[in-house]
Amino acid sequence: MRMFLVNARERKGYSQRRTAKEAGLSHQQYGRIENGVSGSKISFLTIGRIAKVLDISLDEYHRYEKAYIDHLVVEHERTS
């Protein structure tokens, strides 16, 4: 789960549905991104839209996303 998105969304008092609507995404698509189901295959345009809605700079988003992906890799290696 991309907790950095959950935390940013909750700081704004937004639901997943509202975040998705303001970012021009379906509720399901945003939910898959936030829950990590979409993996790392997120378009730059989509990242930009989410970052704008949640008031996250692209640099900050990239740092958080890198930490998220690194964590997934470590967890995968640990369980393999």
C-alpha cells in the first residue's frame, strides 16, 4: 500500500473517490494505485494529476515512490 498517498489524501480530508474525481481518474483506478495493485506501472501524466490534487511536489512523489518500490523489492527478497 502506498501509505504516502493515503497520508496525503487523509491530510486533505479527501476520500479515494474525491481524489480520483479531482485527478480525472476512476475510483477503481485510483484505488488500485493507492493499494499497490497497479505496481509501478503508472503514467507520468497520472502521477502528475495525483500529485497536484494532493499537493505533493513531483520530487516528493518520486522520493516516496522510490522508497515504496525499494520496500517491495526487499520484502520480495526476504520472502524468496
